[in-house]
Amino acid sequence: MTNRIENAFKNKPIFMPYFPLGYPDLDTSIDVIEALAKNGADLIEVGLSFSDPLADGPVIQHATQIALERGITVKKSLEAVKELRQRGVDIPLVLMGYYNPMLAYGLQNFVRDAAEAGADGFIVPDLPMEESEEFENALGKLGGRVDGDGFRYATNATQPPPSYRDHPLIQMLAPTTPPERMEKIARNAQGFIYLVSVTGITGVRKSLAEGLGELIARVREHTSVPVCVGFGISVPEQAKEVGKMADGVIVGTACVRMIGGSENPVEAARELTRRFREALR
């Protein structure tokens, strides 16, 4: 299997927008993600809506609440990913969502169905590394490399099985992460590291966090995987500055606000991608 995430980082820095499935409705969200993918996005964080998105600010909370009210489910979201692959979307699609809906779906079934639909990885903001063994075991079973007590890459194994490399559980780091924990997470990271640039929830901010370059450098001391920065990047000029330091730029709130608030969301997605792509190149 071609590792789409690794391929995406051959030309850095990459542009990584986030958009939730089901907002403003399911069909439009599929069209939007297709437009993002085919107009310059290098990797897309595909949002799975949840009623208690603790890491998200008001813009994304509002969008995911509308998606839930209009009937989005995990099953429909995975079907949408499959539809995107059928439409020819070939860039990495990483599912970003919270742990409870995945557990309710059935963790092993979720991982299997997501992989079969065409998802390339997972970001679970409320699943810390110390509690991720069950998720990692599910990924290990996906690759057929589990025996006995299961797959424990984070603590026991020196190399993850193919399924974990091809469908990684992306780890998040923040400015407040203690040095010892940062080192451990970075050392075991697969795919890329999601580096939260500020303390707090998602949302638009007027300026970049002080010391961001130093924070990126500290993370890179412990890992060879790409380091991508998110939270608070709202305009192409900010993305350009972050792109000088990081391997990837994640744009969530600004993407949801600009596209979801437009009378023509698909055209807004094309224009947003063009502007951020030009800034990063």
C-alpha cells in the first residue's frame, strides 16, 4: 500500500485544512472536501462531529452541532470518505474526532471500516498517549500482527506493524507538554505530529504565538516525522510565517468560517485553498 501521508510531505510545507462532514449539510460537505482536495490541499483533516468537542472553539462547535442536527453519524461519515475516494480524491484524508463515538461504533469495527473507506489516519484530541493502547491494538489487528496480549507499540515494540504506519494515530503536542512527555510522544510518533501552537481551544487569533519557532525546534530534537502546526492560523500571511518553520500548516476555524458562511461553499473552498497554497509556495 502506498503511504499517502508520507508522500504528501515530499513537498513541504504542506497545506492541511480541516472541514467537518455534514456541515452545512452532508452533500455540500462532500463537495467542499473534494474542492479542497482538487485545488491545492495536500492533506485534509476530515471532521467527525461530536456533541461535546472539548478542544474546539465556538465556530467549529457550531458547525458540528448543525451537522449533528442534520443527521450526520459516524457511519454516514465513513460512507462519505468512500464517496470521496470514488470521486478521485487521492490525497491523505485523516479523520479527526473524539473517542466516545468511536467506542460507541465499536473500536475495531471503526478502525477497519475507516481504513476500508479510504481514511489514512486518525486524530483523537481527547485520547492521550497513556490511554491509547486499545486504539493501537485495534490498528495492530488491522495489520494482522497481533498475538497474545495484543500490540503495544508505544511501550514494547521497536517497529509498528504496517497498519500503524499506514493508518497512524496522530499524536498532539502543546506548549504546556512537559519535556519528558514531549520526548516520549515525539519519539514514538507516526505520520506527523500535530503541534498545538497555543494553550486553549481552536479559534482565530490575530498573531502567532511567541516562541513558536523554539517550540518546533524542541519537538524536532526527538523525532524524524514532520511537525505540523495548528490552532489560531487564520490568514495566508500567518500560514506563510508558520510554513517557514514547520513542515505543515493546519487551518481549521478560518476554513470552517469562510466556507460555511459563504453563499457558494464550494467556490469559497476553491478560493481559500488557492490563497493559502500561494502563500505557502
